[in-house]
Amino acid sequence: MSIDAAKHDGRVADFAEEFSIPYPLWRDPESASLQVLRGDGLPVSVLVDRRGKLRWKHGGLLDVKAPEFVAALERALAETP
């Protein structure tokens, strides 16, 4: 999800195309999602399950190899849809 100003729409689209992003990209230029996802600032990374429930949140830069993130992702992927 991109919550930056609308003037960056082209950059977001270029990034998605360059890296062949296979999932939808959402825009939130008003930053409404930070309140809904209880984000305390930027950057914030969230893991939302298949039902739309917030399962994990991390404020600050995310190391995708961090054990707590890997464990949360594995738990979410193991759940039945």
C-alpha cells in the first residue's frame, strides 16, 4: 500500500511493473490506513490474513528474515482459507 502523495502514482506503477508485482497495490494518500491498522508512524509493515484480520505489525524498517516475521508469516500461511 502506498500512502504517499498522489504525485508519485507514476513511480508506484513503474515499480510494480518493473518488479512484476503479482498482487493489487492500494493507494491511501490520506493515510487513513495508519489509523485502521494502528500504525504509529512510517514505515509500518503489517500482515493481514486471508479474512482481512490484522495478524502482525512492525514499526520501522522490516528485515524479512527476522525470526518473528518469518514465524508470523508461516502461521498465517498455514491457516486454512
